Amino acid sequence: MKTPELRELLSRHGLHLSRELGQNFLTDEDLAADLARRAGASAGDLVIEVGTGLGVLTRALAARADRVRSVEIDSGLVRALEAEELLPKNVELVHADAREIDWKAWTEGAGQPVRVIANLPYSVATPLLRTLLNYRHVLEDWSVMIQTEVADRLVAKPGEKAYASLTVLHSLCAEVDTISRVSPHRFFPQPKVDSSFIRVWPRANSPLVGGELESVERLTRAAFTQRRKRITNGLGRIAERTWADLEKADQKAALVERLQKVGIDPGLRPERVEPEAWLALARAFAEGDAGSGPEGDVATDV
């Protein structure tokens, strides 16, 4: 869809794009077709798309997959898509917030291979990437357009600036490949940052069992709130909750003992701890304090 056509369509329906919703529409139909192909959309698949926009990627997906279920939060766009009949018959358009849909029902009850392929709105990319990890056992893969800054975070190595909680979680249970870097001029309106189209799929030999991903997340979220300081600083709140009946000095001693038990130098910064060491630490908490492990989420950018 050419930019003048897009502008006219939006004007016709009195629509104004929202920066808050992270609305940057893919406009290049050839690129959309190539991305759908490289993401593996195939006959027999159910493809879940987040952020329909004006349907450029949606139509490319529908040309390759059996079914496309596309989620759009903007009610004005939903009305325009339906009024203009912009979507093929095998597309189910759902007006909803992707952060609130029943992902479990959509993935486990599909009865066919399920892939997520989407140009994710920047405003929800990080929380949705985390959500998709919870459904890695029932997804073939997920290929999404995100800010290059976030894509770099998923593949960062310990010690690198981009290394964060989200890096650790993906490293332990998924594989990540950058399919393509996409410049701003392929979108309307043009974002101020570059984008990357990445493919993620479940790691075949993941060391995680049970609810260990959540346990690791609690530790890393806490630690990375103070990523430039010693690991004991960020984990101090975890220690306070885990050993609430101890004096502060004894809480710190117990934390140091756990770190040393798994071979982590208490003087290290969180960004220098390997993913497997984070998992070992989560297990050390669980083994040493059955039923009381690392508790409580600490809100931060993962």
C-alpha cells in the first residue's frame, strides 16, 4: 500500500495514528510477502498476528497460511478494515488487547500448527515476547518485527551492554535468529529507530523444568534493577523476603552463601553472570528454602 493511499484511507475514516499504541504500519507489500515466507507461514498453519494495522502483512500471511487470527486494539482501524473489506476470507479479525487475550486457549486448542507472525507495536513488544515464552511448548515458532534495540537484547552475551533479564530467559529456553534488519522508510509513519524481524523457536535441549523460568525471572528482574552494582545489591530485596526472620547482616550472609554455592562471585555485576548460573542460583534458593524460594516480582525493564 502506497503512503498516499494509506493517508487517504485514514482520512476517509477520520483516523489518527497513536504514538502511545506504537502504530507504525508496514507499507511494503513485497517485503511483507518475503517476511511471511521467511517466517515459515505454510498451508495448514494457524498464524496469530498482533497488530493488524491496515493489513499489509496480514494479507501476505493469508496468502500462505490456512488461517490467520489477527488482533487489533484500535477500534477505528477495525471499523476501517471491515468497511473497506481489506482482509481475505481466511482472516479472523479480533478487536482486543493482545496482552489480555487467552493465549492458552488460542494455542493449545487450535488443533493445528500455530505460529505467531507479527509487526509488534513497539509499546507492547517486550511484555509480549515474555508472554510467548510461556507458550513455547505449543508454538512452532514466533517471528516478529521489533525495535533493533530489543532484538539485540535477546541475543546479547554476558558483559555486553544489552545483556538483561530478557536475554537470560530467552537463552535458557529459546533460540533466536535475526532474519532481517528493516529501515524506517518501510513504515508509515516512519519510526525514529531501526527495526529487526526475528524468528524465535523453542530450545530443544532447554535445561528448565517445571516453574523454573519464573524463578529465574524473579531473580534476574531484581538483580538487573541495579545492573551496574554488585549482584548482592539488586538481590537484597529477594534476601529480605526469603529470610525475613533474620537480621539484615545475616540475610546478606545467607545470600552470599547461596551465590558462592553455585560459583557466582558476590562481587560480580548481574550483567556478567551466565544464564546457566542464574538457573543454578534459582535452584539453590529452592533447595535451601523449600516453599519459600525467591519471592516477589520486582518491576523493571526485562
